[in-house]
Amino acid sequence: MTTFDKREQGFEAKFAHDEELMFKVMARSTKLLGMWAAAQLGLGGGAAATYATQLVTTNLESRTSDDIVRKVAADLAGKDVSTEEVARKLQEFQHQALQQLEADR
């Protein structure tokens, strides 16, 4: 195996690792956002968990955070929560999820 082949394998492994990490960060941060939104909606227990799980499923189908932000903002429209606040919360939860995943390693 040549040095070039080894480098190529290294880059492919790093890419796969980074993609897996981003998938986990998005899933975890979406669930955290769902739990936060459920609390804003007055949902608790199983209803909150169901809401958060549905958001994660929606995110897996759409693969964009903009869709999740729009959905949560629409759900919270009657609670005086702006789209910008939801987007900020998602960003906070993404940082939190990344820190949690790095701590788990």
C-alpha cells in the first residue's frame, strides 16, 4: 500500500467519523429542542417525550434544521416565541449536544 492510499483511507475514515458525529449532534440537539418546546407548550412526561421523538423523526426525514425551526416556531406561535429564539435555542442545543458527545468518548 502506498502512502497516498494510506492518506486516502485516513481521509475517508475521518469523513465517516465526522458525518456520524454530526448525525448524532443533530439527533440529540433536536431532541433537546423538542423537550424545551414541549415544556413551553405545557407538555410533560410521555407527551413531551413523544413530541421530542416526533421532531427527531421529522429531522431525519427532512435533513434540514430550517424545517425543524419552522415547525417548532409554528407550534409555539401562540406562546410569543419567535422563530429567531427557536433558532438560537437549537444552536445552543447543538453546542450542548457536541459537548455531551465529546464527554462520552
